[in-house]
Amino acid sequence: MSHESIIQLMIDKGYSDLVGGGDPRDNGELNLAILNKYYSLNENSSVLDYGCGCGRLALPLLEQMQGAGKYVGIDIIPDLIDFCISEISTIYSNSQFIRVDAQNSHYSKWLNNIRSNDYNLAHLAETECQSYSLITAFSVFTHMPKREMALNLNLLSNLLQPNGKIILSMFLINSFTHSCIESGISMISFNRNSFKLNQHIFYADQKDPMAAVGVTEDFLFDIASESGLTVTDIHYGRWRGRPSELSFQDVVVLGKAAHLPDNFNAKRYLDMNSDLPWSPESPSGLLDAKLHYLHHGYYEGRRSK
Ligand SMILES: C[S@@+](CC[C@H](N)C(=O)[O-])C[C@H]1O[C@@H](n2cnc3c(N)ncnc32)[C@H](O)[C@@H]1O
């Protein structure tokens, strides 16, 4: 089936509206452009698309990947994952879609079809620790309570390789955003009481709080550092009522610096990875082993050549 037909099916089945509406083609292309701005895809890239929805990003991204590397999409809604498996995995053999188990009040009516073999993110973080060079989460941290954001970012950090990146889109509240909301120019009116109460989380709709969630920039910096991540870029979005050529939501890029574990043993690393050409007897060989680990390693095992 062509991309055009899959996109038409997303619209006809109501999945495009379920994940935010608009033209799914434009949305996918836009998020791909954001990905390409901050990350250089290559044939070794392994991408985890957290909250992949109905595959709006997956389609153009997999086309760009041209069969190389690996793409995994995960989401909590069984119907969306089933759709991606039947329409997208069948065309792109380097793609995989997995349903993960989590509750979400905004999507609750779509979550009644839960199966027994479902994973949750914690399980995935354990079995696929440090497997991904890039994790995207477009408009997913906009639908979660604070505690879950902290927990899930931590698990995503476990899934990320050293030197990997996480690209998120979300609604960030700082003093400027606050003034945009107060003066009524912002396109989303987050609850002003949250400012008065000095809370870090903001809802646009009190009756459906998970429909659109904003958090303070301080909170983002805190949960990033608690997860071993550094905020390397923030690009503010149009939702504040100010122009932005990039996107409606704010885009946040997080990096995971590589470091050698305290107990790293370069000789053992070379012994365990016998295809590496360096001698464990020479100082330069041990140095090369350390550099190799920083780019590819996972303790003494490793994820890529
Ligand atoms: C606004 S949609 C965006 C979908 C997709 N990223 C896109 O841009 O097309 C939010 C998605 O996040 C998913 N989601 C919400 N909470 C989640 C969680 N805890 N884990 C994984 N996915 C989640 C929802 O099911 C939904 O598909």
C-alpha cells in the first residue's frame, strides 16, 4: 500500500484526529524536519518513537531510513499499534511497533482492549537498556502527570545509548510564557491559578487535565538532571502567540553524555570483543578500547560495531 493510501486510512479511521488532528502528512514531515535539524540519521541509527500514535512520523522517517537502521514505535493504544503493525511494518522490515501498558485519562476510552502479552516501559528499559541512539516523543509529555513525566524520562534515559539524544515536544512555562498567558496572546490558556499556587504543572482544561499539560522549565531541568540528561536545546513554539518557524509546541533536545563506568576494564572489554583489532597489552590499544566503549559500549558488552 502506498503512503498516500495509508494516510487516507489514518484519516478515515479517525486515528489522525485521535492523535491531534490536522494533516497527518504535514505533521509527519514537520516532526521529521525537527528530527533532522537536531540529529544526523545514519545507517546505524536506532530510533525509538515514544508515543508513536498512528505512525505519522514513522512513514516519512522510514522512507528516509531506506531500510537501514532500526525504528521502534511504542504507544499505549492497542488500535493504533495494530494499525501500524498491519500498515507500516508490512512495508518496512526494519520497523517494529509495540504496545506498552500505561493508563491515561485523556485516552481512556481507547484503552479498554488490553492484552496479556503487553510490555510496560520499565520492562523495555530493562531488556533494551542503552539500545537507542535517538528517542523522539512528539506531543507525549503534553499528556502526562508530573510524576509520570519524571518516571518515564528516567526510563527513556535508560533506553538511550551514551551520546544519544532525546527530542521532545511539550509546553514549557517560564516567565515569558507566563506573561503571554496573562496577556491573552497565547493560543493555549493554561490555568493561571497554577502560577499563584507556585505549582510546576499547568492544565488547559480542568475537566480533562491530560488533554494539554504544561510544565515549568525548572521542572524540566530537574527531571532531566535526575535522569542523567542535559538540556542541550530549546526551541520555543508558536503556541505562546509568538512566531516560530519550527513548530507549534516547544521543542526540547536532551543529550546523554558518555562516561566510562568507574569499574570499566579496558583489557576485559578487548577480551570480550575479540573482533576489535587492538592489543590489550599496549597502552594505545587500551585507549582505543576506551574510545570504542564511549561510542558503542554497554559495560563490557556492546551494542554496535
Ligand atoms: C498527541 S498524540 C501524538 C502521537 C505522535 N507522537 C504524533 O505526533 O503523531 C500522543 C500519543 O501519546 C500516546 N501516549 C500517551 N501516554 C503515553 C505513555 N505513557 N506511553 C506511551 N505513549 C503514550 C498516546 O496514546 C498518543 O498516541
